[in-house]
Amino acid sequence: MAVRAELVEREAARVTVRHEDAALDLAASLPRLLVAARRASSTVAHGLHGRRRSGVGENFWQFRRFSQGDPVGRIDWRRSARDDHVYIREQEWEAAHTVWIWIDRSRSMAFRSSLASVPKIERAVVLGLALADLLVRGGERVGLLGVTRPTASRLAIERLGQALVFASEDTSELPPAEAPIARLAEAVLIGDLLAPEDEIAASVARLAARGGRGHMVMIADPAEETFPFSGRTEFVDPDSSRRLVAGRAEDWRAGYAERLARHRAALGEIARRHGWSFTIHRTDRPASEPLLALHARLAEAAF
Amino acid sequence: MSALPLAFLSPWMLLGLLALPALWLLLRLVPPRPRRVDFPPLRLLLDVVAKRETPVSTPWWLLLLRLALAAFIIFALAKPVWNLQPTAAAGSGPLLVVIDNGWASAPDWDARVQAADAAIEAAGDGGRAVALVASADAPRDIGLVTAGQARERLRVITPEPFDPDRKPLLPPIDKLIKTVPSTEALWITDGLARGDAHAFAEGLKTALGDGRLTVRADARSARGLAAAENQPGALTVKALRAEAAGSEPFRIRASDLRGRTLADVDGRFEPGARDAVATVDLPVELRNDVARLEIVGAKTAGAVQLLDQRSKRRSIGLVTGASTDVAQPLLSPTYYVSQALKPFADVREARGQGASQAVEAFVAEKLPVIVLADVGALTQEAHEALSQWVKNGGVLIRFAGPRLAGAPEDDLSPVRLRQGGRILGGALAWETPQPLASFSPNGPFAPLTVPKDVTVNRQVLAEPDVDLPDRVWATLGDGTPLVTGVRQGKGLTALFHVTSDTRWSNLPLSGAFVEMLRRVVDLAGSNPPSKPQEGAAAPQAAAGARAAVLAPTRTLDGYGAFRSPPATARPAPAEGRPAATQDNPPGFYGPVDAGVALNVLAPDAALARADLSGLDVNVSPIVVAEPTPIAPWLFTIAAVAAIADSLIVFLLGGGAALLSGRRAGTAALMIAAAGLALAASAAPGLAQQPPVKPAIDERFALEATLSTRLAYVQTGDFEVDRLSKAGLEGLTQTLAQRTALEPGSPMAVDPAKDELSFFPLIYWPVVNGAPTPSPEALARIDAYMKQGGAILFDTRDALTAAPGVENEALKRLLAGLDVPALEKVPDDHVLTKAFYLLNDFPGRYSGSPLWVEALPPVEDGEERPARAGDGVSPILITGADLAGAWAIGANGDPLLPTSGDERQREMAYRVGVNIVMYTLTGNYKADQVHVPALLERLGQ
């Protein structure tokens, strides 16, 4: 049976409320995600989730006796007035992590074959937003690389979704090159990652320049993997509009499979070089699989 | 002409076929379009080392399909036509068109006119002058006219009810050709040899010289009827045909003077026979009423035989010399005679006057048979009148008796009589009563069997003259004559040598008496064998020499329908003619009960084909099938091929996946759309119509219902539709002026798609040749009629329709409808009183009855001035062209003249007002008769 493959319409490929809902459904099935803090340090940007110890934070942790050297300003006079001692009000230490998520929104992401139920963009957005929700519920700060600043709001999905809706059309196949991420921040790149290997390598190197960790998720349509075409076929690249006419598409299958394997190996190598992770997700698989994997990777304690 | 009746109107388009090889090369080079797939990882694919690509070529069968497609389109553009009408010779000189318009041309007259029209039109297109000659019309000088004038003239030529006389046409034709030598001729002939066909063809050929003569004739010519004879046993008639073809059935219809069918008789031409005798076996009383015999469906005057009074029921005058004693009828001398005559004749008895006066009266009434029962002497005047009457064909039957026996010798007896009677078997006589012994083989009684029980007591005796034996019809046992008879002039006298009552013999009591009288009476109207058909045995007025001619009463037209005599008809000789001529067209001449009938074909006529074989002429048929353009079908085939090509390309490109995949529905839709396109192209006529509206078009509904409107059915004939619209507009104005009804302007409806129920009355002009409505449309019309609507069908043919012949178009139209029983509007129908009081229902033409649904019969004791059934008659049929009478132009002036005066138009408007009022108010007017009763019941 011949496989049909097409780009979904632009309208259908836009981020809408349904993605947010799908992301919420997906995120609800997973536990809170605490990104492992690799380094306990007050210099870390103010975070949101308590570390079960006193430190810099907003939430009350305990009162303790004033001891020499404590700043006077930290004395809780109201508590101190109740007995003869002077108490200092301590807050729980809160350390927050920033996770930058990048979702490939190029035209090629609108691709869907008859073997998959959703286009790649849909899976990528759902995955990214679900991840954001998990992170926010775990108290982390989440930002969309090149689109929003990090936020820790409980309404992160709505905000990020809104931001995606109103973001300008982005046709680049790679994350924006503006700035490397911070040393302790993490990056999650979700896309089909079909750009040339050296461009991907350059982009990842730029992001990881300050030591930030990252994860690459390659969203692939089953048709892109199995190449189920046969007969006289004209292939069109949606991004560059280049085209190729194959007289007998089945003759190209082996060569393509071999080339795809090389591409993926190269991506794996890039990830390994920067200490990043690399995951391949096929859109005919459930979306919870890559989410679980990311969950596991992000939650890896690396103290 | 090729063997196939196929011709191309633009044959040069066929040159396009030369381009096919080029197309073949082109198609070979262009492979099928690949299937297009979006593929994001194309960059990876580009890195793959390209395989060796084998060029993909179009499969040969697809190539063939496409070439065929192109060929079909080229053929279609060349405008092929099946059965192209053959046109006359395409010369440059004038065209002489001779069209036979005798009776034999009538059955397919329209086709002949069409053929002539086409030829004239073609000549006109070529800028050629035309001369048109109708062979049955009086010869006159032939002048060249333009094609337009010739077509005008062609339109007024009608088939005439007699044989064309072609020979007199030759001199003027000769003259024309001498003037314009380049003339070519077209002769549309009826194919019969009658009317000097061969000589005419030869003369035409000679006159033309080397000019071309084209003859159009059909293989089958008209059928004729001749020699209708009222034989003693039955009415026989001979059907004729010109071709000794195979077995062929026909049906003879016998009808009376008023057009009522008396009998239908089937006959059959035997294979190879050119005539066939049909026998109409009817009781003599009915047989006498037969006035017209025709071949059903022949549609020509030649297939009609008219019968005059020769075969009719005879009136017999009965005169007695005895004083009439009505108190004792059994003793009356005329009782037995009148009883014996009654079964086959009208008996008139002279009452209250003397025998001579009675004889004079009967002679003046031109009775064919007079019976004198024991009349002795007549006055001199009566005697002369009677003998003159006998010479002119009267049949005189005399009975003996005491007065005759005592009367002096006269010349009204067949034999000389001895004075005084002879008594047999009496007390003083020695002879016994004599039985009836034999009938003379020469006499009219020869076929009868001799009754045994007849005895004669007394008789008058004949003088034994030399010629006596020839005149004896019946003899007694002793050889004396009982009945004698002799021809005198055209008539005859017969003498029964006994009385007409039972005093002298018991012959009047015998059954043989009736038969004998019948035999004698049958002799009236038959002719002396030496002069067949002559005279029609018309017992003319005594002064036969003066009344030599009879004026035409009713004549036949070329189609065999009765009409009033044309202005050119002359009186016919009283003795009739064997066959009709131009001056004496077939029909009835003289008074209704004593006229003569003239027929197209003489009794001894035979039909034969005109023999044109010896002449070098080009003969082609007249009635050719309708020319059918084939281009639409070729285009359809091309469209189908194109669709098939698309499907094949679609399937070759992997479309099967679509068909089997989830989008099968879409594919099915596409195929359905293709099917629709096919259907649309398969019916090129329909494709030009606007798209079908939804069940009820809202705008149409609003327009139709916001005010009451009259509606008319659009026939598609522009002129008819224009008149319908103008007519209904005129009626609408009249209604608004005169009645409380102010209708909106009339609307056109199409019963196939418009909702009809909005209209109280729909005017439907019946157009010949209009297509029969589809079954769906018929169902809608039927529903409309069933649910209270009324349709006024107007055949508009009151002037042209043959009486009693139904309009074909209307018949076809109504065949699909459930039409109730119809009747002509009776005098007490509410239609005659709905608004105006009307007696008849004229339109543009008067005299056409208005047919409505038959009312239930009047119940006993019910006296009502107006009757109406429940509701409104759903159907009204007229032929009076009402819309033509109503039609007004933009300035309010009538568009068309009426057949009568302006008062007829006023009456037509009144008819329209009554019809509209009737459809709107139903039986309201009829119910008005109850008003007095209601008022009375209310206590007034």
C-alpha cells in the first residue's frame, strides 16, 4: 500500500488551545518534576521550590534564636515580643532552575504521513508544553527559547501557549543564535532536527558555550524513517522547495535508510560531545514516552 | 453520396486528423506526471547516490486512448450529421420545383413541404431564383420568384382531393425553360402513374434538355378506396395500393353522415396483390346509414368512399285506390304491404287525399319507390308525372284489384291486361286455386325458394303478347303470370297480379311476400347493366332535363375531411361523375337525402407506380429520417475518454491508495462528480437549460402568491408564449375593469419545475410537436388537477382540425394524465352563468366547443337553472385560441384579428371572465338557486 504524506495546512499547524489542553492532559499523568539541582548555591537565581532547609526564600521556614552576627534587620520583633528571647525569622531556602524549551516551528514540522495520527508540530508543541507544565509544577522556571522570558507561573502552559500563538512566524530549523544559556540552566530542543549536521553542531555548541546542559528530542514521522514510497514520485522539501523526482522510489529506500542512520549517529555524537542527551521520538508512538524519558533525564540527581 | 447516410458539414476540419501522428510523438515523449509527495528529509535523500533512472514512457494503450480522444474531437468539430437532408442539385441556374399536391400526396404532405422548403431554401442560399408549381392546381404561367416568395407560396399550397393533371403544366414549363435555359428541376411526386406521370416526366426531361431533373418519390405511395357497393348481402369496397408488396393489413371504418362510426372492418392485402376487397357486414338498416367508408389512418381523400342515397334506406310511397278504413286495419288494402316494407324502408301512406293527388305529391317528393295498391285510373297530370318519374328511375310497384281489373289500358303496367279478373276455385269455377309454381330465372326473384303454401284464388290476366315471357317474374302452377315487371327508361314497373290484401290470395301472408318486395325495392337505385355508375338512379324531379346539375353540399379536402365546398367547386351533373375533378371535388352534391356522392377514385380505378425507369433521372426518397447531428455524441465519447484518461493517470500515480484508504469517500465523490459530468454531457439539450431549482423557489412562490395571478405554460415556442402572455394580460385587464378580481400580471410556468398549486387557472396552449412532459412533470400536473387546479388546454386548431379528429399533441399530452370523462359544456352548466350569460365559447375562432368534466346526470325532479359538480372541472379543452382573442399589445390594441367580428372578441373576453370566475368560485353560482329557499327558511 502506498503511503500518502502531506503537509497539513498552515492554520491546522498553528498552536491553539487544543495543544494546551492536550499538554495539560499529558502532564497530569506524570508526577511533579523536580529538576535536579546540581549545585546548592544561593547564587542560583531565586527559585521557587523549597529545599527543606533554611535559606533564601519567600516561605517561612522556622524561628531561631538570635545569635551573634545575625543582621539586626532579620529579627522578627513580633515573635520576639512574646518572650524574653530575640528570634530571627528564617525562610526556607529556595533554589530555582531555568529550563529553556525550543520548539521547531518550521514548515517541515507540519508534515504528516498516513502512518501517523498527528503532524510533527503537534507532537512537538504538546510535548514542550507538557514538559513546561511539569517543570512549573515542580517549581522550576521555564522559558521558550527566543520567544519568552523564563516564568515560574502556575499558568505557564497558558502563558507559553499564548506566546507561541502570537510569536512571529519562525521558519528556522534551528534554535536562535542570540545567546548561550546560563551555566546551570538546561535547554530542551524539540524538533525534527533535519538541518545539516554541521549547522546543528554549531548551534548546539553555541548554546552550550557556557556549560549549559541540554536535551535534543528528534520528532520523526514514521514515513521519514521507513521511506514507504514506491513508483514514480516527486519529493518536495517544504522548507527549501527543492524537489527530486524518483523514477522508482523503492530503489532509494536502502540508501535513504543508511543516510538517515548516519544523520542520527552524527546527532548523537554532537549530544555526547556536550554532555547532552539525544532522544528520537516517532509520532506514531504515544507522546508520554518522550515525556517520561525527558522527565527521567531532567530529574537525574547530579549533586 | 456515400453508402452511409453520414455527412460532414465542415469536412475541412478532418484535416486535423493529420496532426494525430505529431500528437502521438508528443505523447510518447511526455511521461505521466509523477506523484507529488512532501518530504521534509529531502536533504538526506539528496545525499543518496542517485540510482540509474530508466525513462518512463506512456503505456501504449493509454496512448491509443488519447489519440482516439483527439480523433473524436476532430470528428466532432467536423460537424457530422446522420441522415443529412439531400438538397436539390447545386447548380447555378433557376430551380423549378414541381410538387404534386393531389390526394396521394396528402398522407405525408408535411414531409413533402419540408423537402420542397429545404430545396427552395438551399436554392435561395445559392442566390438562385425559384419557380414553384403545384401539379393539382390549375395551370398558369410560371414565373421566377425569389426563394422567400416561393416559400411563402409553398405554405399556402394544400393537397387537393383529386388527381393532379400534369400534362397542362408542360407548356408553361416549356416556356419557362426556353426563356431561362439553365433551369434545373426538382419534382416531388406522389409516385403514382395517375395524372400522366410518365408523360409528364418525359416532357419535363425533354424540355430540360441537358438540365438536371431530380425526382423525389417515396417507395410507398398512398392507399386508395374505390368501388363501394351496397351488395344485397353486405357492403363491399375495394382497397387499392400501387405496389404489389407483401401482405399488409388495413382497417376500414364505416361511418354515417354525422361522423359516427358504425363499424370497423379489418382487411388485408394479399402478398403481391394490388387490391383487396373488404366486406362491411351490417344489418341492412345500419348499412343504409353508411355514408362514408375510409381506411383508418390513411389521411387522404383517396382513401374515402362516400355513399349517396343509392344505398340508403328508401322511402316508399303507398297509394291505394280504396277508401282508407283505419278502424279495421286488417281489411285495409295497404296493411300487408306496409308491414312487409317496414323492415327495410320508410313507408309513407297517402292519407285523406285522392290517389292522383297522392301520386303527384310523392313524385314531387322524389321518392324512389311508389306502390299503387289497386289503383285504377289516374288523372292525366298524375299519370304523366308518374310515367316521367318512372323513366327517370322511379320504381313503380302495382297491385291488382277490382279497380285495376276494371280500369282502361294504361302504360304503367308491364304487360297488357285483360279486362276483368279471373276467378279460380270459386263456386262457379271449375279450376282449383293455383299455387305459386316458379320464379323466373331472369327476374329479381330468382334466388328465392318457391313457397309451397301460396295459393291464388283470383288474378288479373295478361294478354299473351310476344314479349310477355320476358316480363314474367313469377308464374302460377298453370303458367299464368303472378308477377310481371319491365324496365321503363331508367326505372321500372312491376305488377303483382293479385291484390295487396288477402282477398285474392294468401300471398301477402307469406314470408315470401316480404322477400319479393325487398327484391323489387332493391332494384331502385341500381342501374341498367349497360351504364354502370351512371345516373346514381336519382329519381330526380319530373323535369329531369332541367335539373341537370346539383350544387356541392359538403366536399372533402385533400386529407379526406369534410369541409364546406371551396369557391372553385362547380355544380355536378345530376347523374354524377365516375370520379372527382378539379371542378367537382369529391363530396356530396345536391340535397342531403337525394344528392349524389362523388369519389376520388372511379369504381374501376387501379393504382400503379409511375414508371420512371426509362428516364435518366435521379430518384431519391422524400421522407428521410430526421437529420441527427452526431457531434454531441462524439463530444460525449471524448469527454468519457478524457475522464477515463484522468482516472487512469490517477490510478497510475498511486491513486489506488486513495480509493482503499480513509479517503475513499472523497474518491467516491470524485467519481460521482465525474458521472454527473458524463450525464450532463450525454444530454446536450438539457445541458443548456438553467440549473434545476429547488423544490419551491422562494422568489417564485412569493411572486405567485402575493396576488392572484393567471398563469400560462411555457411551450418553448416563442410566438406562442408571447401570445399566451399578451392574451392573459388582456384578460387580466378585462377582469380588473369588470369584476371585483384584480389579478397581478400573468406568469409563465414550467410544469416540470415550477410549483403549480399557486395558480387557480393555468392556460396551456397545445403546440404540435412539443415534447411530451416527463413522467415527473405529468405527476405534478396530475396532482395539481386532482387538488383543485384547473388547466385550460387550447389546441388553437378550430379552423384547421378535421372534425372528429383529436389533436395529436393534446392526445399525447393527456395520455399520461388521469382525465375524467368529458362533455361539451351543457346549457345548464355553471360555466354559462358564472359571470356573463353565455351560449357558446368563441375565441379567435368560433364554433369550437369547450369540453369540461362531465357533470353527474340530472336527478329526477330536479329543476335547476345551473348545475355544477363538486368543485371545479380540472380540465377545460377548447380549440378556439382564446389567448389569441384576448391578446393585446402594449398600447392596449388587440394583436390578432378574430375569425368573426369585434363582437366575437368581446364574447371571447366574456368567456375568459366566466372561466376565471368559475375556477375561483366553483359551484357558488350554482348554489345561488338555493337562496330563495334559504331566505324562506330564515323566516322571511
